[in-house]
Amino acid sequence: MKKLIFLILFVTMAIEVKGQDVQFTQFYAAPVYLNPAFTGASELTRVGANFRNQWPGLDHSFVSYSAYIDHYMFDINSGVGLIFNANRESKSRLATNEIGLTYSYRLQLGNDAFLRVGGQVSHIGRDAYFGDLIFGSQLDINAGTIGTDSGELLSEDYRHNFLNYNLGFLFNSERVWFGVSGHNLTQPNISFIDDNISRLPIRLSAHGGIKVDLGEGYINNFYSNARQERAAMFAFNYKHQAPFNQLDIGTQIFIQPLVLGVWYRGFPVKYAMPNNESIAALIGITLESGLDIGYSYDFTISKLGNLQSAGAHEISIRYSFLYGDPNQRNRRSTIIPCFRF
């Protein structure tokens, strides 16, 4: 009976309530998804992918994917990119697929200070299959049976397509960075039902941090002592998407090539709705070849419980390389001092 009630509630929410955007724990490993102003910000050519499996212990899980490629063009101080996003909610087979074009322009404010302005336009398609769902009108409590006719005027398969627009700004110097972004600026209608309006709320984000050098070390590679970068980074990401507020705060230690990090996700003050979601642990490796691989696990600390939800697993991978004439740029002075993951 509990499962049947859950199904009814889930269908109601899937059809009528306003949607929320997917979130990644390793949001700096999904930079273009976080803020279109990050497009080309590495001043390299960069290819990356992210995978997240949230709450696999429940009857229905939320699986999300993101992949992107971006490139910086020095002659016009601009970055261009292409991003693909997808997520799956298993119970109603609700699927969302997005493809977007991103662009950013870099302004130099001083010797080591830059401001980037970025934008994104996307085509989004949503698909849901309601043929396996059970409605309250199908339940015969006395007989303990489920009828075949729900009386609902719903097709089994629904599709809906729309355009979406995002905008962002990003400031950075050698030690600090700060950005703001706005997603779903036109609040597109995401409802599957004709003549029904269900707006995707605007998502606002403010994110930033500081990098502290811990002094260079040396790695013995059997032939010579190579320099080893060592740094600590502290960062935050605040998100607002009506009616929710959320804050991610964390730190990462980079002792080349190893990255270790910890995040808290929630809101550490009491307000209208309790919001202590998870603590995430991260381990990653970043190689001189330009390959970065990260894994994180979210320990659920909300009332949902980690044993019941099984937390969340997330994997990121990206490859960065210099395409074009290496004499056109100064690698050490222009790369943003950002989180690795």
C-alpha cells in the first residue's frame, strides 16, 4: 500500500509542480553547466563529462549526465562551447535532454584581473511514459486489486520541447574568483498537458573562492626532481530556485597529482524549510598530460537517511590540451585559480 500511495504522489508531482534543475556535487568539474562565463576560461581546449547517480537505494533513482567541449580563441578574446545535459527519473521514465551553445568574452581589468561575460541558448526535450503508473481511481481497497481503467485523460507517452536561455559573469585574479549566473531566464513552460502552465523557475547562483599556495615540492621521477604544485582552495556555491535555497561550502587540498576534498551541502541556519542534505567526500587525480578524473560520494544527512537512500555517486573526467600556436599565450598567468572538481 505504501508503494501505491507513493506512486500516486509521484504522478501528481511529475505533472503539476514546478521542476528543479539537476545539481552536481563536483560543480567545478562541470564548469559550463555551472556558469556559461566559464566557457573557454581555462584558455585551453577542454573536453569533459559528468555522471551522477542520486539515491540509488530508493525504488526510483535520479541519474544525470553532462558532457561539454569548449575552446578559447585568443585573437578575439572569446570562448565557444557545446554542452549536452540529460537526466532520467526511473519511476515515470521521465527523461530530459538538452543541447546548448555557449559563448563568453574576456575583458582584462588589470595585470592579473579579468572579467568574463557568457551566455547560453539551449534546446530542451522532455519525454515521459505514464503507462506503468497507478492512480488512486484504479485501487479497490476492499478487494485489494488494481483496475485497468484510471479514468485519467492521459496518453501513455508525452513529449515536450522548448528553448532555454542562461547568462553569467565571472571575475578572477591570480588568487580569487567570483561568479554569478542566471538560468531559465524566460521561465519556459515545461508542462506536458495542453493549456496547462508549469514554469521552470529561474535558478540564480553565486560562486567563488580563494586559492592559497602551500609552496612547491618536488617529485622524484627516477630521472630528475620535477616540481610539485601544492595548494589549498576554499570555495562556495549558493543557489536559489524558488522556493529553495541551498549553500555548498567546501575545501580541497591539491598535492600534485592528488586532490582530496570535502563539501557540506545544505543551509547551516534554520529557516522555513529544513535543508541539511549531505556531506560529500572527493578524491581526484590531475595529470600533467591534461587528464583529470574525480570521484565523490554524498553521505545523506537529512531525514531521508543514508542507509535508505544509499547517498549519491558522482564521476567526472575531462581532458585539456593546447590547440594552436603555443606562442600565443602565457599558460601560468592566465588560467583561473579554480577548484579542480
